[in-house]
Amino acid sequence: MKICTNPEYAIKEGDVLKIAQESSTIQRLYEAGQNYIIMEYLERSTLFQYLDFGWVLSGKLMR
């Protein structure tokens, strides 16, 4: 569960996650409200960690 202090942010992120549900790399969205998002938890490196390790983003990964 992600709690958002800015309702506009929660709605926008929820909308993006709804659109991206066809992708196998995006976490499942269960519910989104005005100040929260409930989604699948994935144990993965963050973008910051990925770049901090010095790994290069491929075109495929960026898409």
C-alpha cells in the first residue's frame, strides 16, 4: 500500500498503472483511491540502485 499526501499524485499514478497493466514488468494494481494505491509488491532494485551499480539501461529496458 502506498499512501500519497497529494491526491492528484495518487490519481495520476493510479491511472498510469491502470494503463500499464498489460505489461509483465509492471506490478499488479489492486485498487487506487484519492490518497492511496494498493499494488503488488515486487522485490527488485530501484532505478537509482541500478544506475548506482553502473549498469547501463538498454533500449528494451527503457521501453
